[in-house]
Amino acid sequence: MMRKCKVCSGRKKIVFCTLTAVFALSAAACGNKDYGHHEKGVANPDTSQTQFAIMGSQSALSPGYDDNEVLNKLREDAGIDIDWTTMSESLAEKVNIRIAGEELPDAFMGVGFSNYDISRYGDDGTFIDLTPYLTEEYMPNLSKILEENPDIRSAITMDDGYIYGLPAGERMGTAGIGTPEDYSIYSIPQFAMINKAWLDDLGLEVPSTLEELHVALKAFKDNDMSAKYYGNASGSTIPMSTGFDQWCWGQNIFYAGFGFTNWPNDVCNDLVLGSDGKVKFMCVTDQYRDAITYFHDWYKEGLMDIEMFSQTDTQLISKCSQGYVGVSTWWYIEELMGDYAKDYVFLPILDGPDGTHNVTIRTGGGINSGQLNITKACKSPANLLKFFDMWYVPENVMQLQYGPIGTYFTTQNEDGVWLSISDEESREKYGKSSGELKGEYEVAGPKLILSDYYRTTFRMEERAIERLTDLYDFWMSYVDDTTTYPVDCVFTGRELDDIDWYKANFESAVSEQEGLWLKNGGPTDEEWDAYVKHLRDKCGMDKLLTVYQNAYNRYAGIEKN
């Protein structure tokens, strides 16, 4: 994949060295109710322990944490010592061995346990319940954040009602550029754009409806605008080119004229949450059927790129940067259109045949609790949590994420916001890029970065500022309903089993059929009925709906009827 589309993807979640493998529970550990010094729901008053053993991950560039100046300052302020056992490889295997053999450190840090693992290790007593410590007495910094952001507490509360890990994650949103509302940078993943120079040459306005766009695309094709305007080869014009159901370069934004946008997402594609709190799949609605039928006509007329179902983002960039494409989707016009960027403008959300539109926005910046988990071996968790509570000070998490003040952050602007070192300055001072410098100093663990930190504490990357500005100033003005299914919902073990069993097949079946109908036409009534029956009978659609509804109800505190 090209780096351009991924400029912010590394910020999606602060989960360093996250382990995708499911940590197996040993027979010895299963059902073990030995909670050591601890009782669920009750704070341990013991404060005698000041030497702690922590096992976890580190960046491949990190020399380890023993001499990390930021960690050592926080450790000294907390009055504790730490014996670090960290690694960048083979962590899953080592953690498995330690848990299975009951050779537990006081805490695991930066391991990236899944909610499935956390729930089970909490249930068998391997991880202690942290709920009684999330108070002003024990963790004043974190408890204040949880009080102001109850959704974060919901995201780290397991289905049994207990909390077994501290929150970690990054929420990059428009509040970071000073807006009163905070919209995630992932809210609208596709920004559509159109060649205005071609429109002007043809005497056409920037479209505001799908029908007007249809007229423009036909004009681009009929007049072979790539050849006419840029002097490219005859017949080289591609009226519209995108990927198919791709993240920032798909066709999904154009479905807004039919009342939805079925973005690829982190929960389940085509799943939407209504303002009434009910979940549904758009892929079995009349709106979806109408949209597929409508856009097949465009594909049949040669207005949509015939290669949209198979091309890579690299191929799309190549076509666009050579002046072949009239309409496409991406985050940044300049990156996609290259030397022709000056001729393009953003294409607004378009009204459909009924004169309306609706954008299904996405959530982002998921919170997880698998980056710091205290085990039953810890005798004095209150002392250790005093150390980790300091991680929730904005200026501290800034340094844990990037590097120390004086090294990675060298200057402040007129508002007192820290500015990161430039690549040129880093190479001159340290003989390495700023990215390499960050890799040496970054610390895995429970780092929580909220949107407003970028406004009050440290400046975000210029590219992110540009994208958030476009999102807030242009795209969000077309959004009437900001209801979205939260990516932070916590699922039970049984629910996760259902998701693992059905989700992939469900999404694959929907995507495959959508592509076939766009290319070949349809669906007939018989085809549609068979499709819905297949999703229900073979792909677990109803089971998935029940799973996502129940998880949302717990997240939102909705009682079962």
C-alpha cells in the first residue's frame, strides 16, 4: 500500500506491539480462583511493596527502559523501583509461559491483551480488579478523565462489570484544532473530488446531486477530457475511478444519496446504529438495493472505472496523477492528483433521486485496556498505580509517546504548545531521523491521548491538521445525524465466538454480491430474496445483530426488556 493513504493510520490506536494471537489458557490456570492478596471490588490497603517486576513490550529501536529518563523521573516521583523485562519479539510466547506456569510479574505492560483474554484472566484471578483504585484517592489524574469521559469507562469495563486494565488509545479529532465539537478524524473516511477545470471548460457547475454528477461524467467521457484538456492519448479519459469498498479510496461516499454510507469499518461493515438506539444492516434494506441498481447503470455506461474492483491504490494514484481521471476519492487532493491538483475541488455530498442525502459517520480512536494489567502477584497495587496515574498527565503521555522534552520536543509556540523536532534538526543533532529518535524513546503501555491535548499540550502533524480542517469546515456540514456505533463496545466471550464464526463470511458474502450486482445488474426480486435468505440462514445475520445490539445496550447502560 502507498504511504499516502496511511498517513494517519498509525495513529488509529496506540497499541504498540499488539499481539493478535489469542493467549491460550492453560489447564492449570482455568478455573483457578486464587486471587492472592486481592478481593474483587475492594482496594488492597497494603502499601509495603515498593519494588515491582513488570513484563511487556518495547519498540524494536528501544534500548530498554532501565535508562529511559521519562520513566525514571515518574518512577522516582512515585517512590518505587521497577525491574523491567521487555522485548520486541516473542512476547506472546513468553507471556503464555509465565501465565501458564504461575510465574507472574506484578504487571504486564504493552502486551495488547484482547478483551477476550482480559475477561478470562480477570475471571480466573490472574488479573486483579482495578475498579476500586479508579478514584481520586488512588488515581486522581485518571479518575478525572473517566469522570469527564464516561464512554472511556464503558470501553474498559468487561461484561462482568469489573475493570482489569487501564485505558489506552488515541482520539484524534477536530477538538485538536480548536473546534467546539470533537469529530473523529475517521468520521468520513472518503473525500470525493472533481476536476473543476474540466467542468469550467464544458460550462458545467460543480454537481450538488447524483443526477448532475451523472451529466458531468457523461460529458467528461463524450468529450474525452483527458485528451482534450491535457493532451493525453485519445480515449484515455476515465470519468470516475475509485476502489471498491476501500478505506479512503472507495465508492461508498456516493451511496449517501440513498441514505447511507456503508464504510469499511472496525466493527462490522454495513452495520449502522439508528438514533433510536437500534442496530441494523444496511445491506438488506430497500435503500441499499436501490443504490446498487442505480450505480450499475453508471458502470454499464462506462462512467465508473472497469478496473475499480481489482486495482490497487498505487494504480489509482498513477491514473489520477497522469490526468486521466475526472472524479475520485482520497483524503488529500494534492497526493492523489499530483501536478494536476490545482484543477480539482472537493465534490460535496450529493443528493439522491429523492432530493436528500445521509452520511453514516464512523467512530474512531478506539480505547483498549490490554496495555496495563496488574496480576495477583502484586502485593501493593496502590503504589504501582500511583506511578501509572502520572501517565495520564498530558505532558507526560506526550513524552512517553514520542520522547523527552529537550530531546524530541525542543520548542514551544506562542500558546505554550510543544513542537516536535524536525527531521533535519534530528539528523544534525543525533545522526538519525525524527522517526528513529521516537522509536528509541517511545514506551509501550497505557497511553491515553485525547483530542484536546493537540491544542493544549503538543501539536499534531500538519497532514492531520489539514485533514481535520477539511473534515470540519467542509464535510461535516453535510452530516445531519452524528449517531454512530461505538468501536469501544465490549463483547462477552460467547459474543466474540459468534463474531469470529460469522462476521468474515457475512462481510464476504455481502461484498461479493454487491460487486456482482454493480457489474452485471440486478437484483431481481428472486435474487434479492435468495440473497437475504442466504445472509440469514448461512451467514448468521440475525445472530450478529443480536450480538451488536446487546453489546451496545451494555455500553449505553440500556437495561434489557
